Amino acid sequence: MGSYDEDTAFLGQKGPFFALLFFLLNAIYISTGLHGLYIVFVGASPSHHCRVPEGNLSEEWMRAVIPEEMVNGKLQASQCWRYSLETVGNLSAHGVSPQDLNLTDINLERCVDGWRYSTDTFSSTIVSEWDLVCDSKWRVPFATSTLYMGYLLGSLVSGQLSDRFGRKKVLFTSLAAEALLMFAQSFSHSWLLFCLLYFFVGTFQISLYLTAFVLGSEVLSKSLRVLFTTLGAFLHYCIGYMVLPWIAFAVRDWRILLRVLSGVTVVYVPLWWLIPESPRWLLSQGRVLESEAIVREAAKKNKVPAPEVIFSQVKEAGSQCHQYSVLDVLRTSEIRKTTFMCLLLWMAINIGYFGLSLNTANLSGDPFLNCFLSAVTEVPAYIVSTFLLKSCPRRPVLSAFLIIGGGFLLLLQMIPDIRAHNTHTTQHSRPVLSAFLIIGGGFLLLLQMIPDSKSSQHTHNTTQHTQHSRPVLSAFLIIGGGFLLLLQMIPDRGGFLLLLQMIPDSKSSQHTHTHTHTTQHNTTQHNTTQHNTTQHNTADPCSQLSSL
């Protein structure tokens, strides 16, 4: 008995069967891009400040009751504090103007009446609905983490389930379950329920991703298999990622957005009758006749004759097939070492990738444009990596990009903080910083596409490695320079700083108002002096404040 590829070689490398299956499996990956990062918009934090009940304060005090603080070099209204409403109310009742006082003498209090949120960008998010700000701000990143907790569970069980029940059943069960859970998530009445449902969304989402990957690897021809696993799946994921901000731009309410995204899954229902089960898996289960039926149908669509007997000796060999489990990756020291290294590399790469993607809404500029640009930067990375896999050895390329990607992150520490400089400096710093960040982000994305392969060491000798690597390195240098030049032609937008969230945030939980209060104090002293000079009989506002 030959291998599966040898037994099905008569199907050829191309044909309508393989082309249709290639297109349909890639189409499924568009949904993973749509559903993978919607938390960027669902969990976005709109501008907000303490809610102040109306009716008790004058118009002047309504504007002054929220203190100002310095954030990222800019003066803005405090998001978590307000001046004591009781004190301010008494001052307003006595006719005292905010300009007559040093506001630093007034005690601060928390937002006991809740918050008022801006609806300029988002009409509703989980942040504005459940007040996930200030002391509850940690709940948003925790909600995001529940998705990846689900990824962990799904990664562990999806392979076992697809080995037992079949690739096709697990694929479409995961697709349907993910859509239903997202729809149910849109009706969440609490943050806790949202997180619980998000956990299972992640479980089925990664199960869908991995099962589709395995199914394509087993059913497609050898040439299309390589294209599918290197460019097709990742590029179509990126297409879904690029479409997501456009849908979010049109639908600004988080509940409706989730319902729209889950509803899109309906278009995949007909694929149940178009995507076959994996003939390889059927053979491993001893279901030879079903496997042959699928292969004969493929031969019919490809218009090639099929032999009378395709898998002649499978029945005898099927009972002797060894069953593998997840524990097999830990049985020997060599496999344990390889497994540990792969886990370590994937952790480092995913921290960089999702650290960028999940924080696009927190960058300055338009959040929808930021997300779209983040997705666009992945396209050249996927395309170039496909050529790298064909022409370069895996390990040297992987090592090189790890060093280069990490080097760009280190370079960020050498670039002055643009928030601490004036506008003129900022205009010159942003294009340079953007160039470093986009190129560095591209290198990080490339790392995901380059698997480790020992066989590559026997494919090329040292001279061939060098000959292939130099043009590739030159190409990246040219592309990097091109990005730098293009950025000079693009209007200044903070959205291009795709790694800006990697720079330590200068904000702290302490609400310091030193600069503002000093300015107010000096202005108050000047105004008070003029006031006392022109009206000697006017009572001192500070004495009124102390009496209150």
C-alpha cells in the first residue's frame, strides 16, 4: 500500500474539486477575522467624566465642578474625580463665582452619581453600559483575556474531538456554536455573563480555526496545500479583519454589532453540502468505502478516470494504525524540547501581535481607521512570507526576524516621547516613529508564518542559504525605506503608530493638578487684588469657603 498522496495522485494537483474546496475553506477564515477582534470596538472606552445632577448649580459651577488634570501632556477634564458637590452647591447658593476661588482648596470626591459618556464615536459599548472605568477599568482587559482562556481550552480539546467525530462535524459545529454564543452575548445583562459567554466564543473560535486548517491540509492537493497553509488561510483571515472596522463604523451600538457579526455566519450554511469529510480521517477510522466515494467524486469533478480499487490494502493496515494523543509530544526528550521551544516562541509572537491589534482603539486618531490600517499592514507580511517559505531555510529566517523584530521594539526606547514635546517636534517625530513601528510590526507578523522544519537543513547548502537570504534582506530594507517615504506624504495621524501602546503610559492613578492649580491660584490672586482694589466692601471669597 502506498501513501495517501500516492494513491490519489491520479486526481492531479489542480482541478475544479481542489479549486472549489480551496475557495470555500479560505472563505471560512474570513469569519475568523470578523469575529476574532470585535472586542476592540465592543470594549472601547469613550470619553467620559463624572455625572453632575442638574438643577443645584449655576451654569458657571456646572462647567467648573469637574477638575482638570494633565494627561499625556494635555490638559483635560478628570475622568474619575469631581469637586465635592456639597461644597460647590453651597458656594453656588451664596453667589460665589469659580473665578473668585482657588479651586485646589475644595475637596475632591469620586463619581458617586456615575459617569457621563461621549457618544461622538460609539453610541454604546460595554464600558459605557456597565461603567467599566476608573476602579473597574481592569474588567475590560480581563474580559478580553477570557477569549484567550477559551483559546487554551479549545486548542486542547478540538484536536481530540476532530479525531473522534471527524473534521467536518467539528468544523461546522464550532462555526454554528460560535455564532449562537455571539448572538447570546449581545443580550448579556451583566459583565460577568458577557465574560462567561466570551470564554466559550474563544473555545469554539480556535476550534474552528484549527479544524479548518487540518481539513485543508488533508484534503487539498500537495501544491494547493502549501498555498493554503501559508497564504490562503492567513490572508483571508486578514480580509475579515479589514472588513470588521467598516461594519463597526456602520453599527456603533455593541449589542447590534454582535448580532450583525453573528448573523453573517448564515452565509456558511450551504457549505455543509459542498465541503466533504477528510478522506484521510475516514481511512484512519477504517471507513474505506466512504473515503473512496469522496475521492471518486473528486475524480469526476476533475474529469479524470479513477481506478477500480483506490485503497487496496487499507483494510488490513487500518487495524494496525497507531493512535496518537497529546501526550505523544512529551514522550521523548527531543520532542519535549521542540515542544517547549515552539510554545515559548508562540507566546512571544502572540504577545506582540495581539498587543498591537487589541489596542488600536486606544491610539490617537480615528479608531476605525487605526484598526483597518493594522489589518492592511499584515497583507504584505503574508505575501512575502509565502516566498520566504519557498526559498529560505526556516531556522535562520526565524532567528533573524526574532532579532530584527525585537530590535525595533528596543529602538522605541530611544525615540523621544512625542507627548512631552511641542507641536512642531511632534510633526517631525510621528512619521519617523510610524516608520519604525509599522516595519517592526510587519516583522512580528512574519514570524507567525515561518514554522520550524528540520528538513530544510538538508535542502540547501550554506552557499545557497546566503544567496537566498541576501536578496530577501535587501527587499525588506527597500520596503522599509518605502514605508518611511510614504509616511511623509500621509497627513499626520496618530493612528499610524501601530506600536504606540508598547510605550509605557505616563498616566497614574494619582490625580495631580499642580500645574493647573498653580495657574488658577496665580490668576485668582490677580483677580482678587483687582476686586479688592475696586470694591473694598466686598467680602473675601476664601473666608466664605473656609466657613463652608
